[in-house]
Amino acid sequence: MRAPAEDGSMDAEENDPLAWTRDYTPILRSLAAEYGDSRPLDGDTIAVASHLEAKTGVLIETLREAGAHVLVTGSEPYSTKADVVRALDEQDGIELFVEHGMSEEAWEAGQHDLLEAEPDFLLDDGCELIAKAHAEYPEVCERIVGGGEQTTAGITRLEAMESEGVLEFPVYGVNDTPMKHFFDNVHGTGESALMNVGITTNTMLSGKTVVVAGYGYCGRGIARKARGMGAQTVVTEVDPRKALEAHTEGHRIMEMGEAAEIADYVIPSTGSREVVRREHIEAMADGVILANAGHFDVEIDLDGLSDAAERVTQPREGVTRYHLPDGRRINLLARGRLVNLTGPYSNGHPAEVMDTTFAMMFVAAHDLLTGDRDRAPGVYAMPDRLDRAVAERKLGTLDLSIDTPTDSQREYAGDWEHADSSF
Ligand code: NAI
């Protein structure tokens, strides 16, 4: 191992907030290596709206290396990392419209400036930028070639726009690809949400009761991993099939009203609003910890929490404590925003997971911009070939190989009569 320079000067990598992450994002690096010379995105302007931290920084660099001019905003001011903003700002071909902790007015103005710069493609997180473009910049929408959306909630919004007939361009539903949600939602959210709960509170999940609201991709990742850490898990659901799935996998099923009474931790990840609300708060024990791992800041009813409390304190960085009149204390992490992204110790998903998600975002942009640029507006499933190609690329970076079906196996799969059956 090399010792630090004696004069105290820093290596390039010590000055570069993206350097560490590049080592753990081999798919993006391989895309940059492949497209760095041919620059297939030359002449295209791509807007990226996502929680702006190091992994997003590597995606942005990769798009730029493939030739795109990149316009950058965040998903929200508190998940925007100042050092990443500085590092990207120094690179040619990248324009920043966001700063850490900026005011709501400055944030809005930044988004308007970005859309006025007339992007050809929008890579979005939660459909915020796409919705804003449609609501406020119809003339910009008319010339946008397409978009990609990485979240469950964003795709729901896009589908609503499509069914109302207002969606103006084609958008790939990146979230719905296996390569995205199997890894990002399940493992990324599962691991990073629990890690941040642990780091922020310095408490032990083992032996405690963890209530997870929602047993979709994120919720099942959180519940399974919490159980793996020794917690007793309770799942709340509104979908009977998901509830049965959670039950069959060994979690207890309760309504939130009942679960709230026994919870040590409550972690909603549903995409819905006010999943934890005043009536549940009234049932909770002293010291319960609430952490949102779902949608923006809406899953926990923050107004209900404020109304229930007679005073609010901050016992620890990243923890807001609501003191109820009867002496019980309810602890809210990351101000009710996404615990894995917006708390003081939050680093978001592990880099390897975001490498996969962002590789899917990259190929979404590459496919729509270099293919048929006149597709009809709509929400499109990403073609399976793109998903498989990213999976193969990832296996390649891991130096793992898999079998190829033989001709006879291919033939067998395509033969519905199965003439060789001996029965
Ligand atoms: P999903 O659609 O697979 O699962 C959501 C589940 O919540 C469904 O099973 C649904 O029946 C259930 N649900 C809905 N309303 C409920 C309620 N009131 N009470 C209990 N359960 C309820 O969605 P997925 O992929 O699990 O995403 C969930 C949320 O997490 C979305 O908002 C998504 O955008 C967000 N997300 C957050 C991430 C993070 O970094 N924290 C990463 C990826 C997604």
C-alpha cells in the first residue's frame, strides 16, 4: 500500500469524489470504454434528474463519454451532494442546475433553466421532470425524443399521463426491467434502508420488532434482510396476494393499527401516502423509530405527527423526536424523507446495485436516441434484449460464465407437441 505524500498533497483520487465509486461500477465503466471512441450520443442533450451523489455522477460521466451533452438536476436538495456537484461542474459537456440544500425557489428556478436548455431526452426519477416539462414546457416536450423512468412511483404517474392522453413522447419504464427492480428495489433498498436506520440511531435490530409496510419489491427486501439480522418482522399490506406471500415467507401479517402497538421500528415502502398516520402514532410505544423507505416524504403523515406532539427536539443528528403529551417519544429519521438517501449518513444504494440500474438508464437513452427517433408517445417496456445485454455485461465484469442452450434444447423449447415423450 502506498503511503500518503509527505508534503500532505493529495492524490487525484483523493480529490475526486467519484473515484471510489468508479471501482464499483464496472458496467458503466465498460459502457464508457465501448462508446468512448464512437460517441454515439454526440449531438444529443440528455437531462438527468436523480438523487445526485457519486453513483449518479458516474452515470453522468458515462453519458458524456458516449458523446452526450448532459444537463443535471437532483431529485431533491438534501440528497444532492456538494462535492459531487463541484466535481461534475469542472467537466466539459456537463451543466449543473442544482446545489446541495438550495431553497425551494432556487430549486424550481433551476428546473426551469434546465428545461429551457431544451434537452432531447429526460432520464427521470419519480417522473418529476417529465411531469414538469408537460405542465410548463409543452413546446419543449414536442421536440423531446424520449425518456427513461427508474422508479415504481414514476411509472405509475407516467401510466396516468398516458391514459389521460397527455404524454407527448415515448418513455422506457426502466424500473420494470428485471435487471432494475430485482437488484435495486429488493437488495439496494433493503440493504441501504436498514444500514441507515442502524447508523443513524446506533441501535440494534436483532431481537426487535420491525414493521414493514408494503411487501412489493422494496418491502420484501427490507423485511427479508431485517429477519436475516435477527429481527422479528411484521408486514402490513393492502394487496391480499402480497400479504399471503409475506405470510408464506414467514413474516407476521397485521393491520397497521395493530402492528403500531408492538413496533420498535416502522419502515413503510409502499409508494402511497399517509401509510403511517395519527391513529397509528397514538398507538405506538415510547421510543419507536420511524423511517421512510418508499416515496418522497409522504408515507408518514408528518402533519399528523406534528399535531400529536407538544414539542419537538433533535436528540441526535438525523433524528427528529416528537414528544407526545403523555410522555411518549416518537423518533422520526431523515425528517420523514427517504432514509437511505437523505439522512446525514446516507449514501444511497450500494454502488454495485446502482451500476446495474444506471446501466439500464444508459441503454434506455442509447436505444431510443440511436434507434427509431419517431416512436409514438407512450410508456414502453424495455426490450428483453437490452435487459439480457446488461446482465451479460455484468456477468462479464464478474468473470462469470453461464451455459448456452444446445440446438436440441432450443428445438425442444419451441416444440409444443413434445413428440419425443415416451408417455
Ligand atoms: P411495489 O409496487 O412493488 O410495492 C408496493 C407495495 O406496497 C405493494 O405490494 C402494495 O400493495 C403495497 N401497498 C400500497 N399501499 C399500501 C398501504 N397503504 N399499506 C400497506 N401496503 C401498501 O413497489 P416497490 O418497487 O416496492 O416500491 C415501493 C416504493 O419505494 C415506491 O414509492 C418506489 O418509488 C420507492 N422506492 C424507494 C427506493 C429507495 O431508495 N428508498 C428505491 C426504489 C423504490
